[in-house]
Amino acid sequence: MTVTEVLQLADELVLAQTGKHLDDIQKALVKGVWQGYTYEQIGQKCNRSESRVRDVAYKLWQIFSEHLGEDINKFNFRSTIERLQVTSSQIINIHTIQSSHHFKFCSSPRYKPPEKNSKTEINSISQLSYQDLATAPKITHFYGRTNELETLSHWILNQKTRLIAVLGLSGIGKTILVKRFIDLNAQQFDAIIWRSLKFPQSLDSLLNNILTSLYRDHNLPTTTNEKLTKLFEVLAQKRCLIILDDVQNLFTLGQLGGQYQREYTDYKTLFKMLTEMEHQSSLILSSQEKCQEMTSLDNELYPVQSLELGSLDDSSKKMLRHQGLKNEDNWSQLIDLYEGNPLYIQYICPLVKDLFQGEVAEFLGEDSLILTEDFKSLLKILFLRLSDIEREMVLEISKNNQPFSREGLRNSLSLSSMELVNGLQSLARRCLLKKIEGEQTLFSLSPVFREYVRLCHQQFDND
């Protein structure tokens, strides 16, 4: 669709619901969202503040939602309008009621397995929409991540990216972000399948599990290759979204980051096929480690994207307010101390409440990054994943709180250039290392993890 067609259709929808045409700022908003701009960029183009654009957007999405009978927002606007384009092949009924146009989607009920006595042969996935989110989390609170949601939505709904990695340390909010995207955009897909790899299974077992979920009682292929072929038939015929959570469990402990365990190397085949074969679906990988398949040098030829989650912004303050902590002026300092990681903040809040009566200023007066036993248990798992080279490097780095350079680290350790570079790359793949650009490239280690390593080193020396 052209921008002109989009504006015409949007204008018809607003006219039918309100009796008024789109005004100038609404037109700028529709055009900007269609073209993938942020609210800030749209405001700059039409000489309005970002807050003004957001207010207009909120009211406009409400108008669309009420008229179409489904939740419309910035993230799914483009795909919704594409479905609304009036052609003979689409499932839109246009009714003229009291001289106004009303567009209404034909709603699709959830997938129902065929009756046992049915003689109908199932040769492809059901025409009806289907969701299998049994292992997905239920969101009770969602804070911030507006930009990350916009990015994820743009990649999947607009760019049709086939393979996306959502990366970050444990507790940073990878799983919650993906689930929030699904909650907002579930209607955009014919099928959604969520699988956790917390206790990983072979690729053959995973394929069998997914295909059984989609086809139910249908006889499935017996070999892995045939199952892959069957899966890609579905991915090509239908708009599917598959989520694999905790992908880092496919990788080997004690080796450089992103190295597959022998029994799970077949997953490389699946990920590679997803980027190279023609289909209309997407796979999201949630992981604490980045493997080679999550990187592409040419996103046009191989549609792969990686989204590494950093700290939460001021939205973290909502968590502290929810916990009933005091001294709001000191909340930003507490958030920075624990890297804006929601799980870290969740761990520390009970301590502040129980021992410091909720006084954040008093807690910060300890002038120390305090790690509870919950922290230590979580970070121990991460430490055990490191290779010997990485452990040697982080032990040395933990002695100094300042950013370090390659040359400085090389002078402190007896490592070859290859070992040093591979170790740094692996720490970065585990989201433990941040690069600081300047006259000289410096690196910094996750402060919370660095403190854990320092404590372990002290304990080792004392023993």
C-alpha cells in the first residue's frame, strides 16, 4: 500500500467512528508510524512535542480499536492496515449502515482438534488461529521497555525478520519483553508456539513436540529431515511465531560462549534454514549467550537481528514505589548500583525494607554493593559457564573497578593474542562486557558480576 492509500483508509475509519476527517497532526502520525518513525521523530517533522504526539496517538488508537473491535496500537498498526486493504482475497466485510462505513474483521476462533470420527484428512495446519503459550509467563507488572518493544515490533511486523535474538543477563527482562510483544500483537499471527529450553531436548524431540501441537492427531514424519520439511511447509503457508526461551542451555559449560553441546548441534541447522529459506514466519530466541547464528553481516540477504537488553530507565522507580521504599531522591542511585536489572532490584528490595526500614539513603550509606545469597546463587551459575580463559580474565579484572584496555589486560596475564581476543569476545557474547568508545577502546565488566568474582576470589585466598 502507498502512504496515500493508508491515509485514505485511516480517514475513512475515523470518519465512520467520529464523523470527522483526520486533522493535520493525525495525518502526520499515521504517515510517520506507517514509515517506522518514533513519536519523537514524528513530532520533529510536524513541529509538535513528543508528549503532544503521544496524546494524539493514544486517542487515535482508541478510535481505531473501538471501530474495528480489536486492540490497535503503534506496534500493530501497519499490519492491521495491510489486512484492511480491500481486495477480493481478504476476510473483510464492508457494510453500509446509516450512510457510514463500518469495517469489521471476521474473528477467528482458536484451534480445535478434529473430531475422532472425522474422515477429513489434515494436509496442512488448520485454517483457524492457534496459540500454545502453556510455558510462557503471565505478566503481572510490565515496566518501561517502550523503545525495545518498538524495535521488536518493527523487525517482526514491518521488516518480516525471520530470526531474532533477545539477549541479556538473567533477570534483565528478556522473557517478559517477548511475552508483552505477544500480548499486544497475538492477532497478527496464524499460530504462536512458545517452548522453554530450561531443560533442553534434542531438535528431533522439539520438532515432534511443535508439529504434534499444530497437527494434533495427524500422522507425523519419522525422521528429523522430514520433520524439518514439514515445519517449513507450515512456516511458508502461515504466519507463525515461534519462541525458544533459555537458549543458553543448549551451549556447553566451561567453554567459550555460544558453543553447542554435542547433542544439540542440530539446532544450528534449524537456525540456518530459518534465515536462508523462503517463508513468512519468525523465530525469537531468548538467551543469555549469543551464538554465531544470531549474527548476520548482511541483514538483507539473511534477515537476522539481535536485541541486547540493557538497564531499565526511570521505569525502575515504579518497582521501588510498588515495594514501598522511601527516599525517592536516592532511587536512581540504587537503580544504577544494581545495573537497572529488575531481578537484582527485586532481590535487594526486601533487604532494604527488612533491615533498613525501607530507607534507601540509609542502605546506600553502607557504601558497598551488597550481594544477598539470592545474588550469589544466580551469579554462581553464570560463573560456572565460563571457560578457564574467561575465569582467569574476570579474576584479574575484578581487582580493579576501572575500565580496562586490551593492552592493559594482556600485560597482566600470560595469554596469547588469540586467547585474549577470544576471551573478550566470549564475555561480550555473555552480555558481561561493555565496550567504551573513545581515543582508546576500553571495556568494563558487569559491576554486580565483578563484585561476585571479587568475593569468590577473597574466599578462595582465605581458604
